[in-house]
Amino acid sequence: MKSIFITGASSGIGLATAQRFAKSGWTVYAGVREQVASRFDEPHLHFITVDVTDTVSLKQAAQLIEQEVGHLDVLFCNAGQGLLRAIGQATSYEINQLFETNVFGVMRTIEQCLPLLKAAPHGSHLLATSSTSGLVGQPLNEIYCASKFAVEGLFESLATYYKPFFSIDVTLIEPGAVETNFTASVLDRLEQSGGLHDDAFKPIVETYLRLYRKRHATRQASSEIAELVYALVHMNEPKPVRVRTTPVDEAFVAHKTSADPSGLIGITKTRQLTLNLE
Ligand SMILES: NC(=O)c1ccc[n+]([C@@H]2O[C@H](COP(=O)([O-])OP(=O)(O)OC[C@H]3O[C@@H](n4cnc5c(N)ncnc54)[C@H](OP(=O)(O)O)[C@@H]3O)[C@@H](O)[C@H]2O)c1
């Protein structure tokens, strides 16, 4: 039976993806920070306690998966959060928290799970939820964008050698706006830390939010991203290094990606120049 481990699976994209794979009979390890009584394990869906800022919890998750199924066919690094504060406004704590989750959390997850991906009998697939914010820097979103650019750099680098040497495909999912708790959580945290300050940044963030909402009048459902992840895992080689998830998002990043939308041209060239691989 095939197995997948998903971080950030308490809600949104992670939960929808967990349910999608479980429905098709995969053994799903769905990482959640808190176990809640209303959430039930199903025959194929196991909620395990994982905080990506806590190495011990990831180590325990990897040990459990090793004992129960011995390998991972898919690892989906999805846990993440946003931050709508400018440099100069955000506290060191807020910035550290964001990078601990979005960047170091992804590195820790891969570190603990790489042996399980390598142990998959027929190759495996490593995916992360990046964002269009991993490709295009945006006003007042500089800290979140920096974190997702870091994930892009990490995954692009791994893609150069994980596939040829370890049979691990590497793919970045790059959504723009998905109907999840994400935006509400960002705005909640903003309110809890004093709301929008009445300063020079305020009109900029207000305009940014107004145009963001206009551009994304309709948000994607989490289930669409889940279907995309399922399709990517099952598609024939070569699998893309990066994928946008709607035409609006494709248009938003086109100036960065139009020469190489899937990232495969770049990866092939880098493999040739740095590893002498054809
Ligand atoms: N929604 C969008 O418009 C959008 C667009 C582009 C990219 N993304 C990315 O999509 C990913 C999933 O977000 P979502 O939209 O599905 O929002 P969501 O419903 O808020 O899900 C975020 C998930 O990440 C988890 N998480 C946060 N910090 C964590 C930590 N330290 N350890 C483990 N889990 C943690 C949350 O757990 P708790 O329930 O415990 O907080 C939750 O399960 C994120 O990486 C986000 O950056 C979202």
C-alpha cells in the first residue's frame, strides 16, 4: 500500500489532500499540531501530532512511519503561515516564527523523512506548498515572500540531484489564493499584535489588500489543490519542478516563468553544468 505524510493537515490544503489520498486507499499520515476530539482516524487516515518547529515531534513521526510502513512514497511539506507586516513593523519574534515554520520547518521535515523517501521501492515524490509569493515579491508581504522564495531555492536545488541520484521527484505547488483559514489567520494575528498601525505603511497595505481581493474575487477550493497533488503524484515522467494552480496566478508570475513554466528546462541545464548529467 502506498503511503504519504502531509504536514499542516489540520485544515485547508493539507486536510483536503489527506482526505483525497485516503479516499483512494493510500495510507495517510496527516500531521496536526493539536489532536481534537471531533477528528477521527479513518481506516487509511491517521492524524499524528507534528509541529514542524519541533524536531522531536518530526523524529517521532518518522519513527512511527518507519515502524508501520517502512517507507514514504510521498512527502508533502505543506505547513505554513503568513505575515502581513513590513520590515520595521514586524517583531523579531514574528519574523523568527514565520521562518521557523515556513523555511526551517520544511528543512527539518525533509531531514527526518529523507531516509523514508529513499526507502520507497519504486521511487518517491517530495512536494511543498510554496506560493506565487515564492516567485513574485509583493508589497508589505516581504517577509512571507522571503520565506517562500527560500522554499523555492531549497526545492530547486534538491530537484537538481534528488531525482537522478535518489529517484525522488521534487515539485513546488504555487497557488495564489485558496479558500482556507490562511488569510483569516494572518488577519487575526495582525489584530492580536495591535492591528494595522496608523503610519506610512497603512495606505500601502490597504491598497494591496483591496487589489488582492479584486484579483482573487473567486478563490480556489482546497479540494482543487488536493486533486492537483494527486494528479502530480500519479503523472508520468518528467514531473514538473513548479506548478501554478490557476490562469490568474499564471498571468501574475508570467514575467518570471514564461521561458520555463515547469522549471524542467532550468533543471536540465543546471544538471548538465553542475553534475555533467544529460
Ligand atoms: N490559502 C492561500 O491562499 C495560500 C496561497 C498560497 C500558498 N498557501 C500555502 O498553503 C499552505 C497551507 O495553508 P492553507 O492555505 O491550507 O491554510 P490553513 O488552513 O491555515 O493551513 C495551514 C496549516 O499549517 C499548519 N501549521 C502552521 N504552523 C505550523 C507548525 N509550526 N507546525 C505544523 N503545522 C503548522 C496549521 O496548523 P494549525 O491548525 O495547528 O494552525 C494548518 O494545518 C501554507 O504553506 C501556505 O503558505 C496558501
